[in-house]
Amino acid sequence: MTAGEMLIPNKMLKSATKGSLRSAALIAGISLLIMVIAAPFAELYALPKLVVQSNAAETAKNIIENKTLFTAVLFGYLITFICDVIVAWALYVLLKPVNDNLSLLTAWFRLVYTVIALVALLNLVTVLRLVNTPDALTIFQPDQFNAQVMLFINTFRSNWNFGLLFFGIHLGLLGYLVFRSDYIPRILGVLLVVAGLGYLLTTLKPFLFPQSNLDFAEYTFYGELIFMLWLLIKGPRIKESN
């Protein structure tokens, strides 16, 4: 085989690699955009309308009277966590050229977080089953029923928050890979690391800062949004690295 013949497969390989990076960036960006819509709907809009932390009876009453909205909450979280799986795969493909093994490890941390979140979501599924059981109030006293509903909701929250520890590690590793790449702006890597630290500090706050009411992730998550916008706008036009 001549040198000229050997160059053809190499060019085809580079073109295929560039195409896969562009596709992965777009898929990750679209999935993150869906999450940006679904997660805030469930977490910031719908669920707060139903849950009154200081009043279990009012919470149970709200869910019973608004079963459709509570079901929408479930689907909002479910769509979010399914998209997490897709994003884990797409980002692995996107950053595989930087470091294959570390990119795979980064994806696994997001998958572990997603599994924990899905298991936590089963608590809300149990709440929906409780309020849909016609004889639930004959099995439990009203106070017991209300307490059960609130217990499952709080268990969902605490278990999901524990999973964010793994999500924070994922973002830290992701930021490092982005920083090391030569086809994604380094500043995005820095912002992702900061976002990861925010999730880690928020998750560990009860142990490190028990008296603090500060939600660190509330001020550091902007790096994720900026990265999503870059994936959607610039990702499909990633330039081939030298």
C-alpha cells in the first residue's frame, strides 16, 4: 500500500470523528435543553404548589385534589433523569478524544447519580399509588396517611440530594476534560468545575456547615447553562483539532 493510499483512510477517520463529535455535542445540548424545561417545571413550579413542608395534612389534601399536576411532576423528573442518561453517553463521545478512560469514568459518575435519582423517584410513585388507593384512609388513620405522604416526599428529596454528590464529581471531571480539550473553550471547563464544587458543597453542607442556609449550587449552576448554550450553538460546528 502506498503512502497516498494510506492517507485516504486517515482522512475518512478524521472526518468521521469530527462528525461524531458534532452529533454528540448537538445531542447533549438538546437533551440538556429538555432538562432545563422539565426539571424547573417539576422542581420549582409544580411541586412547590403541592407540598407545604410544615403541614402534612395540607400537602396530602393538595395532592389528592391535584393528582394530574402531581403526575406531571413525576413525568417532569422522569424525563429529566432519562435525559441524564443520554447526556452521559453524548458527553462521553464528545470528550473521548481527550482521554478515553477518564471520559468513561466521568460518564459513570453521572449514571450513578441518575440511578440514585430514579430510585429516589420511586418514593413519589408510592405517594401517587397511596392517593389513588380508594381504601387508603380505611387502612390508615388520617394523621398516619398524611405522615406517610410527607415521609415519602421527604425521602425522595433526601435521597436525590445524596445523589447530587456524584453529580458534583461528574461536573468536576467534565470540567477538567473540557479544559484539557483543544476544541472547547477552556473557560467552560473552569465554569463546570465551579458548578461541580457548588453541588458538592451543597450536598456536604449538613456535615461541613450545619448552621448555614446557603445553597451554593444556586449560585454556581450557571456554568451548566453556558455549556448547554455552547453545545447548541457552537457544538455542531466543532473544528477539527490538529
